[in-house]
Amino acid sequence: MHTANINKFMGMVLDELQKAEGKHPKFCDAVTPPGFDFDEEERRWKKWNDEAEKHYAADLFNEEFYEALNAYQQGDKAHAMQELAQCGAVILRIMEAIDAEE
């Protein structure tokens, strides 16, 4: 990914973050809902992506997202943060793919 694209996309994200903070100052009550097990969702998306003939950005994002939520729910904050960073990387790659379309 080119640095110019990263700067452009991160600028867009920061603009949206600023709007969101003003629009919804109370972000959420908790990261995950009580009683919901993200372990099964993580396994389901990993299996889906491992067995897929074609890989779609949305499916790869779902796998990373549920990995992050599961790690967080298991109390592994460092792993959760790493997986959330991977979500960010997937989003940037999706933005680049869409931006490159003619």
C-alpha cells in the first residue's frame, strides 16, 4: 500500500471519528454483550475462510473481528488489540481496492 493512500484513508477515518464522537458522545456500555460466546463465531469464520474457494474481504474481516472479540472476552487484551489492528489493516486494504476500481 502506498503511503499516500494510507494518509488519505487514515485522514478519512479520523474525520469520521471526530464526527462520531460529536454525534454519539457515549460510545457504548460495554465492548461485548454478556453471555454471548465469540469462540464459536471465530471458529465458524476460520473454517469458512479455510475452506473457501474464493476469499472475500468481508469474510476475512469477519474472521479477524471475531478473533479480536473472542480474545477480549477471554481476557487476552494484547491479542485482542493485535487482532483489532489486523481489522484495521483489512479495512485499509478494502479501501484501497475500492479506490482502485474504475
